[in-house]
Amino acid sequence: MRTILHLDLDTFYVSVERLIDSSLKNKPLLVGGISDRGVVAACSYETRTYGVHSGMSMKIAKELCPEATIIKGNAGTYSKYSDLVTEIIKEKVPVFEKSSIDEFYADLSGMDKFFGAYKYASELRQKIISETGLPISLGFAQNKVVSKVATNEAKPNNQLKIDFGTEKPFLAPLSIKKIPMVGDKTFQTLRSLGIRKVKTIQEMPVDIMKGVLGVNGLTIWKRANGIDNTPVIAFSERKSISTERTFDRDTIDVYKLRNILVAMTENLSYQLRRGNKLSACITVKIRYSDFNTYSKQLKIPYTSADHILIPKILELFEKLYQKRLLVRLIGIRFSHLVSGNYQINLFEDDEKQLNLYRALDHIRDRYGDRSVIRAVAMGAKTIGRMQNPFNGQPPVILAHRKQ
């Protein structure tokens, strides 16, 4: 029998801001883009009673809760506190998965024989609270889905254990929206069928769910019944995505090199977003005509945004490039990857920027990853070899040919 622990840092960005400035405690707080066109990245529990939620326009949030304090937020600060928690968990559990900047799973299967897994999990939670000052909630069950739902029911700053065999009774009275994977669109579809509680899905034949929602219907039915065999994917900071370009004729054309780097970064950023990943470390590599190879890396706040990554890549290139030497190969790598979406960039972006990324990525999904590119990248007709960790397949060759 598996034993899965889920940990979630409560209102993470808000909690970090309150840790830095204690005067913000118990006050309504919004973190995100500070202009009217900005977006709410995180909101305190005090604002939620007014109908505020993350992803909402900051203008609407301010109208709903005018007394809220608004903070732009700092992605670098949040990454630092996330790393502190990660180090504590890494030291204490045999296998853990960092599923986002503020969310973790751990497989404690077999530990009952030696420690008492739930007691051990409780002590780990208290250690995180005492050493970081951050509130964190805990869910404990036989699989990832039930443990995650348990964590959400335990919040704020609490814990909940779901005993083996009680998964279905625990889930039954909950709203269908509590099931992971049920977003707004699926929620409305199910509501239109008169389905409001998880218990109704539990009692439905699986074929009906498949008929309504296709393959997703089967997954949702299984989750409603507490069935989930998804493994905990061991966290590794060595996981990366990279691409490089070898030139048939060594070049000293700096304009060409910069344009290719922009194209590479733009493409890898899209691959990150498509794989629901964020990177916290970037590397630029240069190989000269004498085959000497040099690289330089930089730790950055978690991101998957072109407009943040491109200037950083070019900055590294300027520091690394030795002028007047012919270049044979250039490459970039994004590493220290974690699962996560674009939310981490909401502190610096507005709704227009987010909608632009969604629109561009939608076009790329439909017509190919090079169907929309920046003007400066148009000269880079090929990008090179790309190693993509998201599909477990051999490295993908993207129109690779020497020039």
C-alpha cells in the first residue's frame, strides 16, 4: 500500500510578504501587477470573502476589496523561500516531487515499519513552519489525488489524514470543483447535467462520463472514486531543456549570433510553457573555431517568459563572447526546472501581456512552434538540436542543417 504526503504552502506569496513585513498580517492583501491592467497573482484569505481570486484583473479586485493593500511582489524573493523549503524536505524524505514553487509530494511508503509515516509527516510540517516561519498545510492519503484534495480541505495551516478505505466517503460530499482537473469549463459542463457533488459522479457509470467528456471523463471518474496510480516523480535539479547550433562556416557575425540566440530562447520558452515548466537557471555555451568551449550560467527567479529570458541570455552572451574569435557553435540550456504555470510572472506583467502569450502559444500549438517568431529572429532559419525532457523520447531534431 502506498503512502503519499502532499504539502502546500498556504497563500505562498502573501505569506512571504507578511513574513517580511509583519504589519501586513490579518489585513487584506493582493500580490500581482499593480496597474489597473495588472493581474492578481495571489490574494489573502481576507480578500476572498469579497469574491477576489488569483488570475483576476487587479482593477476588478480593487473594486471588490478597495481596502486591500497591493504589492507588486518579487519573484526572486519567492524563489529563495521556495528553495529553503525544498532543502528541508530534501533532507528529510526519501523521494519527493516539487510540483510547483509552493507545492510538494513525498512518497513515504514503507516508513510505517520504522517511524510511523503520519507522525513523521507531521513533524516535517512543524519543522518547515519553525525554520521558515511560513504556514503550510498537509494532506496524507494512499495516492496523490486524494492527498491533494485533503490538503485543500485542511487549509489554512492545518493537516488532514485520510485512512485507507475511506477515500470515497471523504470525497463524496465535496463539490465537483474540488477534483483536480475540473476547471471552469468542465465544471460548467457537469453543472449543466445537474452534477454538483462528487458523490453523483461516483454513482454514475463510467461510460456516461466518457461519453460526455471523452478520455478526461474517465480520469475524472477515477479521481472522484479516489483511484490514482500516478507516481511521485523524484525531484532533480539536473533536469533541463537545451538547444545548440553548429555552423558549417565559423562566424564572427555578432548580429547573426544574437538573432539565433533570440530565436533559440523564444522557442525553448515556448517548450517550457507547453510542458508546464518553469526554469530557475540559464546557461549560454560558445565553442570557438579552435574547439575550445566555454559556458556561463545564471540563477534567475522561476519563469517561462520570453521577454524575461531573452535579455538574460543576451547578457550572458555579452559576458562570455570573446570578440574577434570565430564561433563554431552556440547553445543555451534552461535547468533547475519545476512544474508550474505562467503565474510566477504575474508580478511584472499585465493582462494584455498574458493574453498575448496565450494567443501566440495557441497559434504555435496549431501551426507549429516556429509559426510565430520575433522579427529579430527571422534570420535564424534553423535553430539546431533540441533536447526536451518532457516526453521521455530521444532528442528532437528541429530542421537541423549546417550552414
